Amino acid sequence: MKTVPQRGEVWFVDLGLVAKPRYALVLAAECDARLALASVVLITTQFDGTKYEVTLPRVRWLREQSYINVQSIQPVKFTEFVRKAPGFDVGVMSDVEAALKSWLGIPDAGA
């Protein structure tokens, strides 16, 4: 049985001809859903200073300072997940969620 990526995990994904293989943070994944897809945001070294970008902590498994741009959200088939990476602390997921809410226009629960 293939491992199902879990929310908050980082995986190296092979996006095929669409884009180069890269690391991605899993936002959601469900193997029992009709489409059996995961939603991810890509990790990149490109930074433009927008409010939709999250600066990632420096970790050994990323060669350069890296970022997540929540505008890069996309579906990924489970077969495109190559290997799991060590990941980040929970604070990164909170920052990504806040940026994603801003991008999608979802108000904070306390607002």
C-alpha cells in the first residue's frame, strides 16, 4: 500500500512535464475522495516580497533560503509524490494558512 501524504508534511514531488521536480508542503490529502488528490503549495527560492509568500526557516535539506508562495497551490496525484522530507515545525503551517486565507479572501475566525 502506498503512503498517503498527510497535511503539514513536506514531500519531493515530480510534476512531470508541467514543472521541474521540487519540494511541496501538503495542505490536504484524501485517498478516499473521488479524485484521490493532494493539494500542495510549492517550495521555491524565488521571493518577490508579496503578502502571499512565507519565508521558511533554514533547514539542512534545502540548499538555499526558500519560500512558499501560496498562489502556487495545486493538485497533485499521489503517484507524483517521490519521497518524504523532514519537514518544518508547526509554526510554518500556521503562517502558510494565514497567507492562504489572505489570498483566498477567507476572514479569520476571530474577525
